[in-house]
Amino acid sequence: MVLIFGGVYQGKLDYALNQFGLSEDEIHRCRETDTDMPNNAKAVYEIDRWILALIQASADVNEKIKQFALENPDAIVIGNDISCGVVPVDPMMRAWRDAVGRSLGILAQQSDEVVRLYCGIPTKLK
């Protein structure tokens, strides 16, 4: 697995498309309403949105992330790191922020490669 993360609008998707020769058809774009994740996607974009859908559905996010990692060991996972900055007042948004941070940590442990993008510049962490 490859994990690419960073702030919003930092160039993560462009990096993945160029670095791994992906086409738009190979990318599953997560939505905040989908609690199911396809097991055959080559790349998953904005996994943080899937995590929000899981939070809203009261699902066990840690278990779902671990299951996803086991079932998709070759996936390229792209996510926004929302765990830094201002802590939201809303309890659900706070839970989402915390879950994204924990989930990125779980995915990073399972990944062969971890890349953080900042201002369009990739930094390989693992």
C-alpha cells in the first residue's frame, strides 16, 4: 500500500496521477455518504470523506480501516490530513478529526510507502 497525505489542495491527486501513471478511471473518489468501499480500486481519493461517512453511520472506524488495509494491500490511498489546526466545537466534527488522524496512522503502519505533500512538494516519510 502507498499512503499519500497532506493538507487540502496541496497537489496529492496530481502527484498520484503522475507518479503512478494512474488514469481518472482507476481512482475511487470517496463521498461523505458512502459507507462501503470498493475492494478493487487501484487508488482511493479523499479517504477522509469515507471516514466521515463511517462516523455519521456510527461505524467502528478503526476496524473498517484495518479491514480496508487487509483487503487492499496494493491500493494507493490519498487523504487530507485534517488532524492539525483548530479543534472543532461540534462533537461529530471533533470525532471525525480524531478518527482521520488515527486512521492515517493505521494506514501508514500498513503502507510500504508514505508520502506527505506540502505546497506540491512530496516528502517521502517511509
